[in-house]
Amino acid sequence: MVADADVVVHYAAESHNDNSLHDPRPFLDTNIIGTYTLIEAARNHNKRFHHISTDEVYGDLELDDPERFTEQTPYNPSSPYSSTKAGSDLLVRAWVRSFGLQATISNCSNNYGPYQHVEKFIPRQITNVIDGIRPKLYGKGENVRDWIHANDHSSAVLAIIAEGTIGETYLIGADGEKNNKEVVELILKHMGQSPDAYDHVVDRPGHDLRYAIDSTKLRNELGWEPQFSNFDAGIENTIAWYRNNEQWWRPQKAATEAKYKEQGQ
Ligand code: TDX
């Protein structure tokens, strides 16, 4: 019940690009109407609100672009997923300005760690290897993502709720840029496989090339620092978690792979 809450933190979203390309409608319902529903509830109950969003609202960067995304980068989303997240951010901003909603926004880079759905890149490949399936790399595997451990994302959100300035946006990232091929090779290494034991599959339509976050504002204004700066160790721990928690992910695995197979991925 919003009436009983101290703060409303809005993590609820349809979050997977591939699903948005296959069937966009749930993304409009959840990300646009869902956000509208929550900000109205927060407004009516006069509650502090924090909106969780994504770096994908800024579009993508060239591989050699010296600039990373900042809070000033213009919005330029590519997919049904990222465009509905961009729309949800703009709704929150409008509610701050028009109705005085006590809200902050954060845009984070790619998360990894325990409890991530097996449709996402890293858990998909780990659970594929556990099942004796070769990892699947979209296109050439040159796309770059800026990885952050989910616990670091959470500590940043807590810092913004505690100390953030109302109406402000904060970018969250941990300087973790890697291309997809490097990530797959690392997973294969830690799982005792040959580094080339993966398949190239059909590329994602409109596939964003590179995301990279400049989190200077969050670090300077709120004193936040990531704790999981060693990606190699983070991947090892994540592999161990998926090995030890098969009962958590197993129920989703077959249906997820069947959907990818239909799409040639
Ligand atoms: O099997 C795969 N093979 C592959 O090469 C999958 C599932 C993905 N990929 C590629 C696509 C991307 O370049 O790996 C990269 C990461 O893919 P996803 O895990 O689908 O994440 P991405 O599309 O980058 O979006 C993620 O980061 C921003 C989250 O899913 C979003 O919710 C978040 O907003």
C-alpha cells in the first residue's frame, strides 16, 4: 500500500529489449501506464518517489567516442523498450515540475549478479554452458556494455534516496566497459571450456553498439563508490550462484530458449 510506505522506489518494468522487439505492447502498458499509475499514487499520498531507469534512453555511442553518457546527454532511444523507459522518465520529470512530486531519477548501466532472469546475456550464457549448450553471441560480438554488479546499483539507489536532490537525475555506472565477445570468453574460461566454444547467431535488429556511463555527478555529490570493481571475480561468483541455485532459474530456462530459437537466436 502506497499509503503505508516511507518511499516508493519504482523498479517495476518490462526490461528486455528482445521481448520488446517481439511484442511491444506490454512495454507501453507497464513502462508508460505503470509509471503513470505509480506517480499518481505517490502524488495523491504525498510520498517521496525514486524512479529507476536505464542508460539506454541516451541511445548508443561509437566504439571510439571519447565522451560517455552524462546527465546532459540528449535522449535518443532506439528500441520499443528504451523508448518507453525514456517516456517514463519524462513523465516523472513533468510530475516534479507540474505537481511538485518529490522525485529523483537514476539511469543505470547493464547489471549482472545473482537472481537475474535467464533471458539476459550473462545468465543465459552461464546456464547454457551448465546445460551443455554453446553460448550465443549476437552478430560479431563487438557491442560494448558497461557492466555493474547489482549490489552496486542498489547501494547507489540507497545513496540517492538518502541524499539526492529532489528533481535531479543521477547516472549510475562502475567503469565496467567490455565487449560481448570478451564477456563470453571470460564465462567459458571460468567454466572450464575452450574460449572459442560459442556460436555467432543472427544480430538483434537496431542493436545498440555501445553504452558507457560517466558517473562523476553521483560520485562527487553523494560520495558513492562501487564495491565490486573486479569483473573477473564478479563473474566467477555469479557462475557459482547459478550453479548452486538451479531450482531458482530452471523453471524459466526451456521456455526462454524456445523463444530465442524461434527468433533464430
Ligand atoms: O544471447 C544473447 N547474446 C548476445 O550477444 C543475449 C541475450 C544478448 N546478447 C548481447 C546483446 C547486448 O549487446 O549482449 C548484450 C547484453 O544484452 P542484454 O542482456 O539483453 O542487455 P541490453 O540489451 O544491453 O539491456 C540491458 O541493459 C540495460 C538490460 O536488459 C536493460 O534492462 C537495461 O536497461
